[in-house]
Amino acid sequence: MDFIKDAYKVRGAAVIKNLQRRNMEGYYVDTKEEAIDKVMSLIKKDDVVSWGGSYTIDELKIKTLLEEKGISVIDRDKAKSPEERVRLMKQALTADVFLTSTNAITIDGELMNVDGNGNRLAAYNYGPDTVIVVAGMNKVVPDLSSALGKIRADATIPNAFRTNSQPPCKVTGKCSECTMQDTLCCQILVTRYSKPQNRIKVILVGEQLGF
């Protein structure tokens, strides 16, 4: 539907302008295929690449493409034990490039993310030289209040099923701000400015990606 695409482009341009004001580099592409090409163009042959848990990155199948091209990766999913998995998650914070999405992004260019382990948020904050964020336009919201509401309504429950966790929202369908061992909402991060400049690169995609 062209009118939806047109609306995405107008909104995407506004987000990119505000990302630049916040020291982040923004790009807009129409399709998933263009998003894959853009991600790969930002990765050098000798880079070491890793990622956090991201359904969007999984949808784009970038991990497989990196290995096919012989680019070194740190892949926690290949760990042979829980202890090795934790070690690889920590090692990912030393990668040259960290791939992720965002739970929500405001028109004003702020990124909001909610995490269980916190490794993804740690990479946003510090460590990898470059953080590449890929987000469908379905992640764009008016403001931070809307961002948190969207995350609790649209992301937390699917993630409970994806990670085989057992927070109350998996049964009730509603966030109760639980404090229990299996909560997925341990930490909330708002990224409102990037230091160094352009360390965070955001690729907005004019399609539905992730949740």
C-alpha cells in the first residue's frame, strides 16, 4: 500500500533528522533486502561482529550471511555450556560491531530498550566500536511514555515465549511490573545521545520488522 510507504518515509525522515541532532547516524530504506545490504556495507572484512537477542536480526538472516562471507563472529548460540554462553556474551562487548534492534524509537530520535540480562544494553552503552541498530517503522512511537507502553504491550510477552521464560505476563497477557526471577524487564535504557559521534547507526526499514 503506497500511502503507508509514503507515511513511513515522511516519519522516517523526521526520525533521521533528530537522530543526527543526537550524534547518531540514521538511514532509511524501503525493504528488508535493502536493510541487509546497508548493514553489510557498514561492516568491514576484518571486523569481528556480534549481537544481542534480536528477532529483527534473526528475520534478516544476517548472521548466516556474515559467516558465508568469512567475517569473524562471536556467536553465543554456539556455546556448549551455560558457562561458555556467558563468556561469549561478555566477549561480545569487545566486538568491533554489535548488531541489534531497538524495542522502540521516538520521533524525537530517542531509543528505548528493556532487557533481562542487560548484555544488549551494555553494548549500547559502551564497548563495541560500532552499534548497528535495525528497526522496522512499526517500532516508531511519539514519545518515551508511548515507547514504554508499546514495549510492555507488544514485546515483553512474545519475548517470554521466545526465551521460554515464565513471568506473570505470559499467563495474564498484561505487564504487572513483576519482581521475580524470570522477569524480562530488569533494566530500562534510554539512549538519547551518542558518544563518540556516529558510533550508533540506525537503519529504519519501511516494513514491519520484529515486535
